[in-house]
Amino acid sequence: MIIRKVAFGGGKGAGSRRKEPTRHRAWLFTLLTLGAGAGSGVAALIGTTLLVNVQTLVTDVGAASNAPQPIEARSVFPSVPPVHKVINVYDPPAARPSSPASRPHPSAKPTPDDRPSPSPTPHDDGGGGDD
């Protein structure tokens, strides 16, 4: 009987090629990500500060050499004289009541004679039976 041993990475035989597992990949990824974010934040802070200073220097030098005179608003927009106007505001007159003939008296109650009498329908034959 032949018995063979199969080594699953644990043996230290001549033919085993054991690789060391890479450790701390998650920490490396986290540090690289946070480092890149911090680096770009610092670069943005310093870069904008430097660019603002350079822009201010350039505009100050350019403004000192040929400073334009401010434009008077009176020359562009002539003054308008004030307008006084009287406006009468009033309530519209109250609505006049309509004539008494077209409106029924509120205290009048209908009498039994005022109601229409029922008329027979064309299908009513008075028999009361089923056909």
C-alpha cells in the first residue's frame, strides 16, 4: 500500500513554494487615500492663497499706472423731477336690492295648493299585476 501525503502550504519540503501573505493591505489603502486627500487639501489651500496674492499684486500695479476716473451717475442718468398725483380711493357703492316683484317674500310659506298634483305615467295602467 502506497500512502502519499499532500501538503497544503504547511510543509517545508524542497518542492514547496510558500508565499508570505501580504499584510495590512486595508491599512495601506486607507493611509494612501487619506494621504492623497490631505495632500490635495494642503495644495489647494496654499495654491489659492498664492494665486490670490499674485492677482492682488498684479491688479494693484496695473491700477496704479492707469487709474480711470470714476463716472458720475448724474452724467449717465439725468435727474427726474418728483411727480405729485392725487389718487382718490373709495369703496364702491353698496349693491341695490332687486325689485320686490322678482324676489319672493321670505316669510311666505308654500301652501298645499301650490304643489303640483301627480300625473299618471304612460306605463301606469292601474292593474298593479305583472305582465
